[in-house]
Amino acid sequence: MFVSFAIIAAILATVAGSGIYATRTMSEIASAHVDRGIAGTAALGRLVSALREHRIIIFSRLTSEGPQQKQTYDERLAQNETVIAQAVADYEPLAGEFSPQLQQLEQRIDELHGVNARIFTAIDSQGGAAALPLVKGEGREASTAALDATQELIDLQGQRANTNDAAGNAFASTAFTVLVLFSLAGLAVLFGIWKLIGRTVAMPLAEVSRATTTLAEGGQAQVPHRDRQDELGEVAQAVELFRVAAVQRAEIDARAAAEQQVVTSSLSDSLTALKAGDLTADIHAEFPPAYVELRTNFNEALASLRELIGSVIESAATIRTGSGEIAQASEDLARRTEANAASLEETSAALAQIDERIGATAKAAIQTVKRADSAISTVSGGRGVADEAVQAMTRVSESAKGINDVIEGVDKIAFQTRVLAMNAAVEAGRAGDAGRGFAVVADLVSALAMRAEEEAGRARDQLTATQDDIGAAVQMVQKVDGALADIAEGVAEVHTLLGGMATDNEAQATAISQIASAVGSMDQATQQNASMVEETSAAALSLSGEVNALSERASQFDVGAAQGGSRKMTALPASPGARREQAKLAAALTARPALAVANGRAANEDWTSF
């Protein structure tokens, strides 16, 4: 086996060495091609471009006009010569066997520079026309010679690249052939080793594997190749030990199976009885020493379960009694709470009506006060008008007194006129016929004076009557002013009384509103209490149902006489009061689902607030 792997390692090392050598050689050829071929050709290409540009610059310098153009072309020529020198310097380390041709190229370039110097001297001294033959003659020949020398090097570079390419291809073909031969030899050796391993290792290992499988499945088989001194022999000996141990384990398993049969049979009987509800089915059979603790634990667990079920039966009876009492108390409390809620609801409605009526009365009193204020303002205005009327009548009475004086004056004037007329008539009588006309006039004047006296008398009588009427009117207006004063005083008293009534009504309305709010809070609290009572009753009914179910389940077990007699227990039916409470609870939950969340606080209340 070791020799086989050594041969494989030698073949792999040979193939790897050949590959490394071929790769290194091809890398050197490629590096030489890149470094000397491509880089050299690039440098020569730059040199050709620079030489061609050099000729163009010379012709441009020949035809230039003015010092500025000459300076520009001189600078371009200097840059071009720098590029030529750099290209030659770049190619020099890559020339190799082409060094003689490179030296010849450098001579041609030096000759070109010399011709250029003579051309510039001729241009500067004699002008462009004198230097033109030199440019077309020696200048063109020197430039063409430099370009030909450069092209020769480019051709030589191409020939060298072709030669290196052919050498690389030949080496690659040889390396591929050697690699294929070594690979075929390695495959042949691997095939031989595979056949050898199959005959010496794989087939014996398969035989040992089949024997191991048979033993693992519980069968009997002889383990082959135990006499071999290699790793396969060690594996066969280990399998033999496994076979012997399996035989011993089979004997032990048979004894254990018999013991387990006894244990499982006893456990099955006790568990069957336990399944039927018999908690007195202890295990009394003798168990093997390894299973004695199991029997003890089972009996102790059964005793604990028996005691637990007995305690559950007793607790269920106690809880059932308590839940019945809670349900009955909840029923009574629910009835009282519902009655209180109904009374509070009626009280709240009555208070709301009273509040509305008192509010309406307060509004009416406020309106009446406003009307009284308006009446007071009206009476005050009437008294002012009456005062103005009295003052006006007083002024009229004073004016009438003045008119009376005027009438007396007119009466006096009429008397005097009548006296004068009488005197005139006397004088006319004395005059005789000459005074007849004057006597007639005197009679007329006397008649007018008498009429004036009569009219003055009637005016005096009328003025007297008017003064009497004005006096009576003044007295009546004064009586009206007194009546208005009495009315104003009465209205003021009414205003005061109505203001007090309005204040009292507002106070009563505020008190009634507070009472209504308190009654509303009491109603909400009562509704919450009713909801909590209903929930408590429902919980008691649910607890009673659960206790009955628990009792029915517990009654299925037989705890024996060890607990004071058989504790069989049957579920008792719910009391009539509980059934009524359950029906009432269902109706209440259907009719008033919002009671439990009244005023947003029921979710946080408990029996302390109740």
C-alpha cells in the first residue's frame, strides 16, 4: 500500500515539476517578447513619428516670417530633438544583438543634426531661398537615411518577434506532449493500484462489513480475516469482540425481558384499575431488586393521588355550599339595588322637571324685572312731561295776566275816546250848522268806543274763564304727577321684590341642579353596583357549575375506606333562586349591556367601593 502511494506521489511530482518548468520557460519567452519586442517596437515607432515631424518643422522654419514664428519653430525643433533622443535612449537597453544597427542609426541622426545646423546658419545669414537647395538636397537625404535606418530596426524587431514566437510554440508543443505522456503513465499506474487495492482491501473489507451487518441484525456469522496483521485484521478482531459481546447481551436481555414482563404486567393491572377510577389498586407483587423503587414510587404516588382526590371532593362540597349562599345573597342584593336604581331614576326625573320649572320661573322673573325697569323709565318720562306741562300752563297764566292788563288799557283808551267824542259832539252843537259833520264823526267815534269797551269786556270775561281753566288744568296735571310718583314708587317696590325673587330662583335652580347631579351620580353608582352584583351572581353561578362538574369528575374515583369511607359525590341541582337569578342575569345583560361601563369607572372598581 505504501509503495502504491509512493509511486502515485512520484508521478504527481514529475507532472508538477514538468508543469512548473514549462510555465517558467513560457513566462520567460513572453517576458522577453513584451520587454524587448513590444517595448522596442513602440520606441522605434515614436522615433519614426519624431523624424517625420522633424522634416515638417524644418520646412516650416524655412518658410517662417517674423521673429515670433522663428522662435516658435525653434522651440518645437528643440522639443522634437528631445523626443528623438529619448526614443533612442529607450530603445538602447532593448537592442541586444541589434546594437550595430542602433549605432548606425545614431550616426544618421547626428548627420541630420549637422545638416540642420548648416541649414539654420544659411537661413539666418542668406535667407530661406538660399537654404532651400540645402534642405531639398542634403537635408532630405539625411532625413531619409535616418528613417531607413529606423525602419530597418523595426523590420529586425519583427523578425526577432517571429523567431521568439516560433520557439515558444515549439516549446509549448513539447511540454504538452511530455505532460500528456506523464498523465497517461499516471493513469495506468492508478488503474493498477486500484485493482490491487480492490483485491487486497476492498473485497476483504466488504466481507467484514457483511458479517458486521448480520451480527447487528441479530444473526450469527463468522468474522473473516481475523488472522491478518494489518489494519483490516484489527477491524476483524474488533468485530469478533462485538459478536461475543452481542451473544452475552442477548442472554442479559432475555433475563431482563422476563423481569420486565413481571413489572409491566403488574403495572398494567394497576393502571387498568386506575383508569376505571379505582385509586386503591396498589401493587403488591414482588418486583426484581432493580424495580422495587418503581413499585414504591407508584404506590406512594397512588396514595397521594387518593388523598388529593378526597380533599378535592371535600373542597368541592364546601365551595358549592358557599357559591349557593353567594348566589342567594347576590339575588337579594340585586333586587334591592334595582329598586334603589328605579327610585333614584324617578327622583332624578322629578328633580329635572323641578329644575326646568324653576329655570323657567327665573327667566320669567328676569323678564318681569326688565319690564318693571321699562315701566319705571316710562313713569319717569311721564312725570317729566307733566312738569313741563305745568311749567307751560304757568307761563300761559302769566301771559294771560299781561293780556288782562292790555285789555284794561284798551278799555281805558275806549272810555277816554268816548269822552272825547262826547266833548266833540258838544263842541259841534255849539258850532251849529258848521259843526254838523264833525258831530256825525263824533257820534261814530263814540259808537266805536262803546263797541271797543264791550269787546274789551268780553275779552276780559273770556280771559278770566281761560285763566280758570288753566288753573284747573294745572291742578289736574299736578294730580297726574302725584299719581305717576305713586306709580313709580310702587313699580320700584315691585322691581325690588322681583329682583329678590329672581335671585332666590337662581339660587334654588343652582341647588336643584346640584341635587340632580348628585342624584345622577348616585343613580350611576347604583347602576354600577347592580352591574357588579349581576357579575358576582354570574360568577357564583359559573362557580357553582364548575363545582358541580368537578364533583361529577371526582365522583368517578374510588378513594376507598382509608379516607373515612367511600367519598362518592354527586352534583346537586341549582336552587330555584339561583335559576331565577340566572334568568334575570341573562335578561339584564341583554337589555342593559352598558351598565358595566357607566361613567367610565366600572372597570377599575372593586368590592371596596361597593
